[in-house]
Amino acid sequence: MIEVDPGAERARLAEANSGERPWRAWGPYLSERAWGTVREDYSEWGTAWDYFPHDHARSRTYRWNEDGMAGISDESQTFCFALGLWNGRDSIIKERMFGMGGDRGNHGEDVKEYWWYLDSTPTHSWMRWRYHYPQAEFPYTELDVENSRRGRKDPEYELVDTGVFDDDRYWMVEVDYAKASPTEMCIKIIAENRGPQPATLHVLPTLWFRNTWSWGLPGYDYVPTIRGKDTSLVAEHRALGRLVLAGDGSPQPLCCDNETNAERLWGKPGRSRYPKDGINDHVVDGADTVNPAQEGTKGALHYLLAAAPGERVEIRLRLTLTLTATEFEEAPAGSGTPDLTDGFDRVMAARRAEADAYFADVVPAGTPKEEAEIVRQAAAGLMWGKQFFHFNVRRWLDGDPASEPPPPGRRHGRNSAWWHMNSQDIISMPDPWEYPWYAAWDLAFHCVTIARFDPEFAKEQLLLLLREWYMHPNGQLPAYEWAFGDVNPPVHAWAALRVFELDGGTDYDFLERVMHKLLLNFTWWVNRKDLRGNNLFEGGFLGLDNVGPFDRSATLPVPGILEQSDGTAWMAMYALNLLDMALLLASHDHVYQDIAVKFFEHFAYIAGAAYYHDLWHDEDAFFYDVLRLDGGETVPLKVRSVVGLLPLAATTIVSSSELERLPELATRIHWFLTKRPEYGDVVGSKRARRGEELRLLSMVGPDQLVRILRRMLAPEEFLSDFGLRTLSRSHAAEPFTVNLAGTDFTVGYEPGESSSGLFGGNSNWRGPIWFPVNFLLIEALRRYGSFFGDDLLVEYPVGSGERRSLDEVADDLASRLIGLFRDDADGRRPVFGDQDLFQRDPAWHDLLPFYEYFHGDSGAGLGASHQTGWTALVVDLVFQLRRPRGGAESVRHDF
């Protein structure tokens, strides 16, 4: 019986935060995909998927980072460890996940494999990963050809559709990690034959060094080594030390070099006789492509497993860092033999039990078991989504000394204005395969959920994108690798406030650092995205892809300006977030009262402008984008979408007790309302509650609130069984069409995959359910509910005759979103859609994918299948729903 320290994981976090022990030094920082990325694209026209395709990945050395399955690395990705598998039938070893690029998948980028992140503590002291590997030959060509043949009106052709899982002919492969110390990892690989016949499986745990020596950079010509020794791989690096991967049983060490096979790819001589794909060619084809001296920069321990139907076979490995080569060489014989028996078992059992205790403590008491498991798998996806991101844009633009110069056109192409960026950090990614790069507004939502488990890491992430090597000198935050200059919604301040609260509301240094940088970013928005200086904002894309009738980031179809309800709402919300931040800081330093006054007035002007300049359409009771033509004509784009719901999120509450502490702000509000009574609807609502007077600052006044909610909460419009749709369902029967310059532009309700090619067509905001905007709207309802209490009841759902408080509505919406992952009355999870295998088979049914978005009617998962990042907001919804009713979580800022 193992004694479990229930506080062990929290103690490790404390040690990591204080710098006492580097528990975060090793983690799942190895990407699932490095091919097809912008970093690896040195083409003239930015065709990343063509320039470095999947077929090159096994043979071609990556410049910026590495990839692999179930992989880990150190924080600087000096070494990498990952899993290789071969079923004896495939043409290549399975070393990385396969999928379609944007030009081959009929709905954009799409991975065609099934794997799951099942567990991870914040320090990665315990992790679990699972993969289902077909025993038949993997249908690479069939998936490619069929998906290329299908059009946007056809469904994706998935791996399960090929029949390779019929009769359960697959291997269940699980990899468990347990840290014995910050730099010692116990690794268990479990392979179970799920098929009806005996089968064999080649398993190749692989260790290699990221190639930093081939690019001709001064001072970077040192080449480390990996040697095979008995049943181990011994890796030496002058900066890292000595790393030993030891395995049980009788594996055969195989070594080659992490160098490009130029002969295979281009018919040219390469740097090594035993290049990167040498182990692959040796195992699959029996080629003489591994170094007989058992030396290189990449090595694998080759196991051949045989299993009867239903049999599980286990491999034990231990990866240990020896600090100096002298310590390893001078150790007495046998003294350095890693423990792969009883001591190994103790570490594994202890870390798993400590992880159980940690999550039992974090998850609210009384949370149903099914929801607790949703939380745990969502947390795992977030933790596994932490990736090493390395990208020196100036070096990328110039090219490396040992490489051919990039085409001249790159000097004026993608990301050329972001030459200052130089990233080499661990960053929370949206999806380790489909989006293996950070995205600014995704990251903000990630951090809100990460703060439930590791608030220090969440704070570091928010500060990171504000640093000078990320933020542009002009104050813009980088959007994402594909186009740093695109504009994402400004949610950084909102996220910082939420993380501050979840961390206990005491780290004012963090808040102050964030605010100083966000003042620059807010100014960038005001100067660059309010072209007419009328407090209405354009923004462009704003992360919502095809939500409008035309591409909002491209040149307009007619001369004019598109003034956006969502852009204006985001900025009103931004102003309130900075107001809240200033008020918090003013309680410690009264100088911040001046900044609070600034953002109070800025909010009022932005919120008022939405009404004065016709973004609000009173007859429809909705906010719309407005196209203002150069000739003076105004064209409202009457699309009832999330664009018109987002103004609800621009709201906060200021209490009388706070105003008493901050007399300058109180005086300014009084003056403003006296001299500018026309702004009374957005800053004037008052209510007595809990013994004090509350003032509601809101872009949406009480009358507008009730009218908008009649649309938002109507099943025939936005309300679905699984949350809020991004487009009113009424547009199914009545699509919106506008004719501009002789061309019709139309928006119709599309609850599933996009039929539009706007923004690549790889996502859809014309009907599906998205977690981030749902989360913000639920949070807004809670703030309104905190202000109005039971004095405001609304019909919910509209048409039902039942009236509920706004807090009750928020609870029900949260439950609907959580319901995407729960079993329904028939034992089916909506997220799986109509895939019968996932719905009926216990071996699949409890393995949860956290998709990018969800079908607006059925709830089926769509888009990126591992975008746990912002979909992990389901964790917060569970925590809110299961909170103690006597101690509700704060949904506004109590100063």
C-alpha cells in the first residue's frame, strides 16, 4: 500500500515557482506537427503545406522545432523523446500524425488519426496519452485522394470511414509518464491487441537532439552524440550533460543522424550516410541505413512485441539526466543501473495517486463523476498543449548561412513587418497538430482555465505576449504565426483580470505589469482601428472567419468603411477591463484614479457611439455591422449573429463603497452624468443591493438587454440544446443578401462545416457553437444577474412561458455546453455525432475529443479535434455550475 501525500503536486508547484526545483523543466513540449508550418516555409508564395509536406517529414530536418507522438522535451528542446510504431504493413514507421493540409482537406486542415490526452498534472509529474493504431496498412493514399475529391458540401472523409477499425483490428497504445525527479522520467508503454487474431507490433521509443548545428551559424557548429549501449541509449551534450534512456527486456539500439536525406528528396548528397529516416528504412525495408557503430544524433530502442487477442504487453523505460559526463563514466559497475522493477512501480503508483488526490482537491466537492472526468481530460489537453515555440523572424527572412537564400519576395510577404520577433519559449497552443503555434485570443482563454491548476504559468503566459520580443513596437499584439499582423479580439485585459482573481486577487505586481503594456495596445487600437475618430471600430477579421457576407479583412467590395459591432463591443469591453484594472490598482496607489477616469469616459464614448451612429437597430432590437460608403450612404448588414450579441459582454458594476474610497472617480462620474446626460443609458443605471448602491456600466441598457435576450434565448434563433449558436437559425429560411457593385453577398445558417472559402474555409461562424463567445456571454449574464437579481426575470426558453433569473439562465446555458460531453438519456455523447463506433464501443466512448467548435443543432464536434485550448473553458463552466450556492464565484470585480 502506497502512502499518498495529498499535497505533493501543490508542493512541486511551489518549488517550481520559487525556483527551488525545476519541476517544469521537462514536459510535453514536443509538437504533434512541425511540417507544413510557416516557420519551416521558405517558399516565395507562402505555400507552407506544399513546401514541407508530410512526405518530407521523416526525411527532412526541421529548422525551428521538432515533432513526434506522445513526445516530451526539455524547455529549450535540446533533446526530444517520442514514440515510433510499425504494424509490419505500413510503408513508413508511424512517428507523427497524418492529416490534410488546407488545399487537400475539403474543409481545411484536418488530422486523420485518433489519439487522446488522458491525464497530466501541472508539473507533468504524471501524464497519460493514448493512441489507436490500425493493424491493417494505414490508408494514407485513400484519405488523401478521397478528401481531395470531396467538396465543401460533402462531409470530411475520416479514418474510421475507411473501415480500418472494423472487427476491432487495432492496437491500443498507451504511454504513461511519472517523474522520479525534475530530470528523471519513468515511462511505461502499454500495447494491447484489440483484434481477433494474434498480431505483432514494432515499438521504437526514440531519443534525439534537435538539429542546431547544420545552419552555418557562428558558434553553433557543435554536434552532440547518442550511442547505443546494451539496452540503453546514452546521449551526451556539452550544455545538457549526459542523458540515458534505459529499457527493460532485450531491445536493439539503432542509431542514425538527425540530418536531411537530401538524396531521397532532391537527388543531392547529404551531410550523413545515415540520415534522419535511416531507422525507418532499416526497420521497414531492411536497408543498411543505421550506423553499425551505434552512434549518431538520433537513436531508438527497437522492440518487437507479439500479443494474442486481448493481450497487453508492457515496456518499461527510464530517462535520466546525469549532470556531468565524469559522474557517469566513473560510476562503479552496476551502480548506475536504472531501477525498472520495484522502484519503478513505486514511482508510477505514487505519481498517479498524487494526481488523483490533486484533482480530487481542485474539482468542486459534489461534482458528478462524469463531469469530474470531463474536467480531468480537458485539463490534460491543456497541459499537453504546452509547446516549445522557436521562431526568429529576422533570421527566417534572411535565411541561414548554410542554406540557399530565401526568395526576394519574402521581404515583402508574410510577417515581414514582424522582423523584431525572436521567440524561444514554452507557450500554450490551441491544438498541437492543427494549430501548432500560439494565437493571441486563444491564449487568453487558455490562461483563464490554466489558472485553475497553475496560476503562475497562466500569468507568465499573459505577460509573455506583452514582452518586447512579441508585442510590435507600435503596440499591436501578434495574432498567430500564419499572419502576425491579423487582428484578434482584445481579450488580454479580460483574461488578466480573471487570472488575477483566480490566483487569489493579491498579485498587484502582475496586474500593474500587464496594464502598463496594455495601455500601449489600447492606444494602437484607437489610432489604427478607429479610422474616422468616431469611437466606432473596424478591426477586420477579429477571429470570426466567415461570420459576415464578405471577408472583413480584405479590401471591401465597394469604397467605404465597415464599422463593426463586434469590434466596437470588444473595445467597449476592453475599456471596462482597463477601468476595472485601474480601480484595483488604485486601492494601492491613488495615481491610478486618473487612469480609471480615462477609461470610464472612453467606455462611455464608445458605448454611446454604437447608438448615435446606428450600429443599434431599434426596430430589430439588435446590433449590426454598418457599411459606410464613401458617397455617404449607410448600409446596415442585417446579419443576426454573435457580432450583435457581443455588446452584452461590455459590462461591469461599480459599488458605492468603492466610489467612497475613490472620490476623484465619483466626482467625475457625477460631472459626466450632469454634463452629458445623453450617456445615462450606458453609465446611469443604479440599484440597491446587499446594503449598498451599485452602478451598472453597460453597452447594453436595461431595455435593450431584455429585447436582445428575446432573440438570444429563442430556440428558433440562437438557443440550441448545446449552448448558443453563432448565427440565428432564422437565417436558414431567410438568408441575408446584400448587393454591392453588382455582386450578391449572402449569409445563410450553416450549423456544421463551412461551405464558404472565406479565410480558408477551415472553420465556420455561421451557426455552430463556439466555447469562447458562449463563455463571455454566460459571464455577462451573471454580471447582469448580480446587478438585477430577481428583479429581472426573463422568459427562458423564449416561448416556454417559464420565467427565470439571469443567473439561472447562465446556469442552464453552462449545463447545455457541458452536455456536449456528457452521456444523454440514450447513453450517447453529442460530441461524437453519428459515429456509431464512438457511441457504442466502451473502448472509445469514454475518450473525449475537445473540438474547435460544435454543430449548432446536433452538437457534433467539428474543426480541430484537439483544440482543447479554449474548449477547455468547459472546466470553468463545471466549476461555476457546481460552486457552493452560498459562496458563488465572483463574476464581477469586487474592489
